[in-house]
Amino acid sequence: MADEEERTPLLAGITSSAAPPPYSPTSDSYASPSSEASVPAVEPDELPPPYTATPQGGIPMINCRVCQAMINIEGKQHLHVVKCSVCQEATPIKAPPPGKKYVRCPCNCLLVCRSTAQRIACPRPNCQRVINVGTPHLTSTVQSPNSQQVKCAYCHQMFLFSVVARALARCPHCRKVSSVGYNSVRVRGIICLVLGLALISAGIGVTGGAKILILESKIITFENKSGKWKAIQQFVDSYPTRRVASLVKMADASRSTMDKNNKYDRQLRLWGDHGQSALEAAKVCLINATATGTEILKNLVLPGIGSFTVVDGKKVQAEDVGNNFFLSADSVGKSRAQVATELLGELNEDVSGNFVDESAETLLENNPDFFGAFSLVIATNLNEKILLQLGEVLWERNIPLLVCRCYGFIGYLRLVVREHTIVESHPDNAHEDLRLDRPFPTLQRFCDSFDLQTMSKKDHSHTPWLLILYKYLQEWKEKHDGKIPSCYQEKNQLKEIIRKGVWLSEEGVPQEEENFEEAIKNVNSALVPTKVRIKITILKSFLSLLSLLPLSFQSKPFWIMCHALKDFVENEGEGCLPVRGTIPDMTSDSDRYIKLQTVYREQAAADVELVTRRVHTLLQELGRVGCQNWSFHIHLFFCRNASFLRVVRCRSLAEEYNNSTARTEELGQHLESEEGDDVLFYILLRAVDRFYEKYSRFPGVDNDNVEPDIPLLKTCLSKQLQDWGLAGTVKDDYVHEMCRYGASELHTIAAYMGGVVAQEAIKILTAQFVPINNTYIYNGFQQMSTTICL
């Protein structure tokens, strides 16, 4: 019995006018049944349990039928059952009502069911067993000739089951299905065997038929070359064969795309499929497989660059194994370029790796055109002389160069590129292009077709905030000579006007509407004037530069599109860029939001069409009529990102290292800083290079030379400052620290700089995001960094 209140009747609402028949004191009807036997019910002709009166007051008592404890039933004779205060189980004190009977579950729960019931389920959550409550001692059970006793394979309970035309039996206790009889199991086994053989035969037939079709149609032939089978696609004249071949290619392409999406899922969200395609087409050259160089390549191989080539003429030494993760102890004495290439290639099977066991100096002397085949060159730990030669070769070919160096706790990065154009700069917190101050005709007609005053409450609360802001902005412009709010005070006044337009209840109480709150919050960002401004975009500087940069047959597509964009702004655009065609998320019903989105998209498509026509006109004038596939890029990237175009132009290494063109004034400002900053380490690195040029070694490479090299390095530093015409000085602590480093390359600093350089390399290769311009210095001692243009 459940733990209800003791005086709550088990048979609530059921009464009997007849006197309760007696129970037998010797009855064992409440004995717990076995797991497989049926539980007999309590018959109405049995005697009642004995009542015991105490000598003190004659209080009626009864024994609990579970724990045999005494139960006081004074004042409870009207109940059918009472609950024991010791075991909390129920004991009947009256016979069950007509048509009912008591059943005691093995868990001691007292149950009540119809007298004709054959089974009953225990309601307790920890029991829930099904109990057979037939009366085998009153009537004999006659088994049907079409039924048999079955033992459940799961709970091992016995039950009766009709086997006519059925081979599966569901147990009434655990409700699970078991097979009945050996014959049924055998029949099912035979059926499964026949079905399996049929499927195998069908698979063999399909495979054989496909092979015959391929061989007869000559879609693919095979030849043995170097022990490997190689498939060679051949031309086929028949249409069915070409159709099969095209389907095979489509399936392979789809599978390849799916694998790539799963492999590069996270980075595709950053630079998209077109950025990944540019990355996979890139060819990167690494000069010197140092700890920093291998860390850089690791972060480029994993995202999936097309190929890389390691140029290094040195052998692996013991000191290389100590700080380079991609060199092992058994590789000492081997080619450092070869070992690094083999281990880096294991990171991504889609990336091709090559190596050249020669120094960069040798290649520059014998074959400088070797570096012209790469998309990007990364140089690590090159001395000043070779670095200037390499920079000159790459500068002439407009190939980007990343110079990286780790010196103790100092990290150094220099980007050298003549010109790098960026369409997708991905700016932070960019304003939406909504044109509320200068609405185009279709937007104006769409917004004017709605009236906030005549809307129902539902439509009023689901109107897009952009439409709400347009409506109240028109009211403002009518009262202020067509001008939009331009200062903080005026925008606050517009917010108050919008706030007064919320829906009012019948009592005149303003209701909360989320779309009106969104309109108020977006007043500042949505009312940015729609015009080309120098502070917002560098396009205006482009427009002034384009007049000085005439187009030619060799002009880049970027500049041709910029000229077309300039013509559009000066003519059809009326001083504005093409509409971007996107709107932000907002509270609205689907119908009006989709229509509003369609208005912006159609206007953006119309502007793109106008720009595309001007691009084609320029291409015809330049004699490049065949370049007609640019409209796709214009539509997706150029016009959509016209507000965020960027151009990075770095100074060459020759200009930086030439004392007459070096930016010494900026260096002098950092030198005069009282507390100093990270730019001082750039000056010290230049002094270290001067030290190496003079002594053919770095200061402090041996422990015995740390102290003697301090005055020598100070002399080189003084000469460097003198050549720049700077009168400042550097503290001796900085000089001593550079000697203490001893040109060591710490793996922690190399790993950090590897991530920084790889990030800038990806910006260059994908032409997305804005790279540094042009020098980055990392101070690992104080965990600080700075960027400076030198």
C-alpha cells in the first residue's frame, strides 16, 4: 500500500450495505506468491482476523498481516483497511466490496482488483510486476490444445501462449518478445539465410555488370606503372558512356567537398570556400627549418595550403633537436630540410611537401628565379646581407616576403610587399547599409504602403523596427527642413517621439513592444549619413588616386573594378556606393521581413548590374574582352564590400636599411622614452646584426664570451645610432640582456611567433583581413608587443 494518510480509505467511495463476512484466522491468502506461481485471491467466506481486547480498557486490536505487530483499530471500524505504524503496510479489517478482491503483492503492497481479474500490476515504481491472480484452487485450468506454456527468455516467468500461426510471444510481465518453439527459430534462420544469399548474389551481379560496362565502353583502362595501378580517362564517343563518366565525376566531387567541409569546418566559417580555395592554391617557401620556421609551417600545413618547399643547406645538429619539435635525435647528421619536410607532411595528407638541400645564398647566386614560383616566401634567421638580396629579388617580382626571427625572449616579424589589395577586410562593428537618410525609390514605396495608426495590435507589435524608424524619421524631416538628427540631443528627441508611438491599451497605458525598443536602440547606428567619407572608408582616397593611376592592359582586376566603382559613384550612385543588400535580424512577422529583405536585395542586384556594365566597358577599352567572369566576384565580394576596401603598401627592406631613407625620427622618439618600449629591441637587433657582420658570430654564444662581448656590442650599438644621427642611448641592462641571450631560439617564443606569422601569411594568401604594416615586435620578457611602420 502506498504511504497515504492512515485514515484515507483504500476503497474510497465504495460502500456495502451488507454486514462484513468473517475472515478465517488461519487463512494464508496474503502469503507472498512465488515469482512463477499465481497469487490466490481472498475469498468472501473466510473468517475475519482475530480482535484482541486489552484487559485495561477493552480496546479492539488486530495483528498486522505483514509484520504481526498490533494495530489499534479503535474508531476505524468503518474503514476497509488500516495501515500498520511499524511497516507502513495495509491490513484489511473488512471484506472487499461485492465484485472486488484483495491481492497481496510480493513487495507486501495490498492491491484491490475486480474479482474476475486474471492479472494485476503493482503500482509501486520499484516493483511494477504483473501478478497472476487466478483461482486455481477453485477451478481447474484446462490448457487449450492450441496453446502451450512458455517461459520468457528475459524475466523467466511462465505464461500461456497460443501458438497457432504465430512464432513470437510477448511476455505479459516484462513485455519483451521471445521466439516460441524450435521450428519457428529454424524457419526464421532459413529465411534470413535465403535473403542474405539473394543480396550477395545481387551485389556480385551489379559489380560484374558494371565491370563489363566499363571495359566494353572503354571508360577507364588500366596500366601497371611502378607496381601501382593507374586509371587513365579516355575519350568516349557514346552518350551513355559519357553520362556514366560524368555521374562518377559528380559523385567524386561531392564526396571530396563533403570531406573538406568536415575537415576544415571551423576555418571555413572565417574565410569561406573561396578563401580556402585560395589557400589550397598557395605555394609557400620556407628558408631555414629552424624551430620558428617549422612552427610557422605547422600552422600553415594544418589549414591546408597547396604545397610548401623547405630551403635549408644545413645538417641536423644536437642543438637543433633540443628546441625543434619536428627534429628527432636519430635525425642528427641528416639534411635538416629533408627531415622537417617528412615530418611536416604527416600533418596533412592533402598538402604537398618538397625540400631543397641548399642554402638561400647559393640559390640567390645561381638561380634567383627559383623564388619567383611561390605565392609567399618566409625567411627565418637570415643575416642582413642575404636578407637584402632576397628582398630585392622578391620586391621586383611583387612576391610577399615575411621575415621572422626569434632571439632569446624577443620575437621579430617584418612584412615586405609592394602592394597588397584587400576586398574582404572583415571590419569590426561595421554599420549596416540601410539608406534611411536617402531611401531609394523601391524602399520608399514599400515603407509608405504601411500605416502604423490603422494597424491591429498584432501587426503593430510585429512591424520591423526599420520601417518604424523610417516613419518617424519622415515626420522629423518634415519639421526640420528635410534634415536628419545629427547630434546627440536631436537623436534623443527622435527616440522620445518613437517611444510615444507604442501601442496604448484601452485605459491609455503604453504597452511594451519589442520592435519599438529595437527602433530606439538603433537610432544612433541606423542614422549614419550615407555618403563616401574619408573617416569611414578609404574609397575616397582611392577616387583621388585613380586619376593619377591610369589603367593599362596589365592592371589588376582590383584597380579596374575601382575605376568602375568610381564612375558609378560619380554618376548613377549620386555620391553613394552600391547598396550592400543585407539587413540585420529584427522582431517582425516573416511576411514583411522577407519583403523588406527582397527590396534591399533587388536594389543591390540593380547596382551590381550597373557596375558590371562599366567594368565590361573598361575591359573592352583595354583589349581584355575575354575577362567576362568578373561579374560573379563583383556581385559577391566587391560591391558588397565596397565600403571596406583596403590597400597595404609596405616599404622595401632596402629603404629601411638605407640610413638616408630610414625613419630615424620615429626611432628617436622611442629611444627618448623614459621607461623605454619594445621598439628598443629592434634597435638592439640591428646592433646584433652589425656585431655578426664584424665578428662572424653573435654576441654571447659561448658562456665565456658573455661579459667580454658586452662592451663590443655597446660599440656596435653606438655606431648604429651614430649612422642614424641619433644622440640617445640605450641602458646597459638591455645590452647585457642581448648578450645573455646568445642568439638562442627558445621553443616557447618560437611557437608563439609561429602562430603570429602563420596568421599574417593566411591574410596574405587569402586576401582577407588586414595584415600588419609593417613590423611587429614581441617582448616575451614582459608579455608585450607593438607594431611600427619602418
